Amino acid sequence: MKKIIYITFSILTIGLFSCSEDDSYSIAYVDNEQKVALTGTLTITNPSTTIYTGDAISFIVEVPQAFEVDAKVEVTFKSSYNELALTSNIDKVYVTIPKGTTSLSGTYDASSFGNDIPFLGVADFLTANITGIALVQPPKEDEEGNPINPYVPVDDPYTMTSEAVNFQFIAGTSWTVPTDKTLMVSLDWQGPYSENDIDLYIIDSGFTTLYESSESGSRFEGDFFNNPANENHPDGDYVVEIGVYTSVDDSPIPYQLTFTHPDGTREVFEGTVDPTIGYVDPVGFTKTTDGEGNVTYDIYAL
């Protein structure tokens, strides 16, 4: 049985900072002010919490009240790299909410994670939550706008947390990055990759013309179908074929076939290919170009 999953992502821009340990020789900051614990809201605006390597995680930070000064909110993204016997990673994104308002959007760049993520990804690979808030007091200025004292004390009596959001990560490739007018096709499958080697082909629906092929001999096969840089395939119906080159035995090989549309929308098909048969034709699609030159792809299971 094939499962179809729809995934969309959008890209925004915000600063990204990695955390580091404090200098052991620095002077410790002592804040004896009594703190009020606030609960913020972290809303993920990606329609899915399944994220591919290289994606941006878009979110909205909301605080429970407006302040008379800007509020700098810390969002922590912690990856479970230890599940892959690698080094765990913590990144912090800071979103400054303007005074008098209660929310602002931001993004986290997931491109730092590599393709060592195993087939079908890792559940709960990344956790995100609000971990702090600091009120930002601008320095006092004289009549000419010069700062009188850049170290103005700040009344900062709050802490802030939120519920955590967990993400599943899938190994992304250059074939999962959206490209104008192009249908990006990425194929992954169950290893061992030194023995299980499958290939990718795109053929017309009448099985008379081979338009694209990917036979790299390594993990991941893929295609830039209708890449404007070097090709313009005709509108019409096409078939995606998966072929077995080598296999560890005669057991069916599970695969995951990801289609990334020009607008970033993703469709994922999962199934198996039987080495005793040698190939499977699981998916078809129709390419259509409108009068303004916009290209769309309708993908369907066969």
C-alpha cells in the first residue's frame, strides 16, 4: 500500500545564532529581581512538522501581553543528533517583538543537518520551544541624539517558556529544493546501499520515449524534470519508473519517492520494488503550461 503525504514549506528571513558556553573568566551576572513566569506560544506555520534537510522552519512567537519596550524572545532548537551517534546540537533564534505588539514571525534554517539521516528519517529529531525573554530598553539620548548612557538599567522581571514542538526529519537532497517551472524528483530506499542499488527513470505514458534517467550507483537518485536551464519537455503525461540494479536478496526493497513542486509543495509516495520482477511504475504525472507560461504538475498513483 502506498501512502501519500503532502508537505509545504515557506521561506522567511531572521537571524540565527548558535549557543556557546560562557567564558569561565567572565564576571557572573547576578539578577536578584523577582521573576514572573510567562507562557508564550510557539506556532509552526509549516503545514507539516515533517522537515527535509535544507528546509526553513517558519514560526510565529506570541507573548501573552504587550510591553512598553521591545521584547527579545529566545527560541531554542535542539536536535537529537545523539540518536545517530553524532554530536547533539542546540541553536537559538532571537525574535525581537516591537513594543506595543504581541507577536512576530521568524524562521530556522535546517541546512546544517546532513544526509546521514537514515531512510524514512528520524521521529522527534528536533524539538523547538520558547526558552526566554528579555526586555530591550533603548539608551537615553541628549537633544542631539547622542547616547548619554548606553548601559541603561532594564526592568526585566520576566521569564518565558512554551510547549515544545517536535519535528520528524527526512534526508533532503538537491532534488528536494524547489526550482522554477521544474518538478524535482528524489528517490531514497532501504539499504544496505552497497548492495541495494535502484535507479530512476521518467518515460512518456506510451512507454515510447525515455526522457530522464538517474543511475548514480549511490544512495539517492533524482531528477530536475523540465529544468529551464537546459530543457523544455512537452506538456503531457509521464510515468516514473523505479528499476532494481542490484539487491542484497530477493526481498522487496522499500522506497520513498518525493516530488517537490515549483511552489515548494511536496508529495511523497512510499512503496516497495520487487527484485524478482526488477521494476515498478508506481506514479504518473501530467505537465501543463498555461497561457502565461506557468507550469504545473498533477501527480497521481498508478
